[in-house]
Amino acid sequence: MKKAFTLIELLVVIAIIAILAAILFPVFSQAKVAAQKTADLNNQKQHATGTLLYAGDFDDCFFPEAGMDCSGNWDFNSRVLVPADWNAGEVAKACSKRVLGGLGLPNNLVMPYEKALAMQKLPGIGITTGVNFATSPQDKPYAIVGYNFNGLLSSLSTTAVVSPSSTPTWWSGFGKTNRSGDSYSHPFLICPDGNSACVFNGGGASIGGADGSGCPYNDDDHTGTAYPNGTRSGVGAGVFNTVFIYGKGMNWAFADGHAKWRTLGTLDPKTDPFRQYKADGTPVDNAARKDAQCHVTLFRPDYQP
């Protein structure tokens, strides 16, 4: 006669399975995050390579940070379309700042060198925000966007970057966020004069204190009246989610074409643009280490760590 399992034996087996599951599930979760992190690094490498290919085709210069709006002003701080022509309702307008601004957005200009909208998306991260264009008629699919170009490099010669290996070109400037069909360069270069090139000059009159404590960052009407003449940079207030995207940091692309992981929350000014964090990795100071011209130090093309 075949002997059956006793209740005690069954309970022991169940307990062993539960223990093994408790051990293995975190390992599986970590493996999944590691795979997403690797896919994200590949995207950033593609952005870095696409940036250099673009520069090779356009007089050795980086992308502009945005196009001009309908009034001929640089649309540096406006959420514009990605791709620029996906929204039929905006395209049909006689003059749409969403479309015109998007025509000069690096996320759009890099696409011919990447060929895939999917490379704009942070792997494994859902859509957390975005202007609600999705209810409008669509000419084509819109991009899910989780990457931002360093606007301080706008239209600048690649040879003007002092430290190409440490100057970021692309990062996830909105944190653990994918936007639906729109984005902008981040940090953006404030260019109030539409008649002048939107290019970093590194100088100008002081705004507030030497540490940039008086810097304004939202020029929503694009008049530029809050800023002295010349280029400045800004990071829009309140747009950040946690920057602990895959573990305690994110992948970055750099001006020399490489991409790598950076741990954040270290408060090291040579690698970390923020000087204060919440426990979940959300920056408290959205634009730390500003200078008197409101440039965020780590993104400056003339910064040597």
C-alpha cells in the first residue's frame, strides 16, 4: 500500500516553498530592474551617438534646444510635441507654438539618427505625466518621452565644451517620469532675444546672489522681462519626480559620446546636480549649485570638474 504524505510533511514542504519564494522573489525583482537599467543605458548610448552624428552634419554644433514660437521668440520653456507633427489638431493651426517649438527640439532632431520612437521612453516606467493631446486627432503615433537634452549646449560648437567626458548631453531631467507626446530641453537656456542666437555665453549681469539664490526659472509668457540681456539657464520648478530611477541613480549620456551610470544623492558637486533630497530620491532643490547667471554648474559647457 502506497504511503501518503502526512499533514506535518505537507506543512513542512509548504513552509520550505514559502521560504524559497521569499528568498527568490527579491532576486527576480532585482534582475528585472537590472535589465531595465541596461536597456536604458543602451538608449542613452544611442542618444549620445545620434548627437555626434547630428553635429557631424551641422557644422560640428549641438542641437538647438528648441525652435522658435509664432512670434519669433525662442520656445525654450514650453512643452512642445514629440514628434512635432503627431497631433493633427495642432498641425492644422495656422501657427502652433507646439509644432514650431517642436521642430527644433533635440528629441525630434535626434530621431533620424535613431529611427525608433521607443528609444525616447524610459524602459519599465509608465506614463506619469504629459499635456493631454492624446484626445486630439493623431496624424501618427506620439513618443513616450523620458529623456531631456542639456539646453546649455544649445547650438554650441562641440569644440567649445571644456570637459566632454563629464559634460552631460542627455539625462532623465524630469526624474522617474515618461511624458506622453511632449517634452522640452532641461535645463533650458533662457534666451529672451529672438533676434540673437540661443547660445551659451557664460557671463552677464548677476541675478540675485552669487549662488543663484535669486534666480527665477519660469518665464511662462516668454517675454524675458525677468532676465537681463544675454543667455541664462533654468530648471522649471516642481517638475521633478524621484531621480532614483533604476536603483539609486540614473544613466547619463556625455558630450564625448559615452554613456554611463551615476549614483545620485551623494551630494558630490562633480557628479550630482542637486544638494538636497527627500528620502525617496526626489530633489528638494530643483536647480542646485547655480551661479550668479542662473546656470546650473554641472551642465555648463565651460565647467571642469
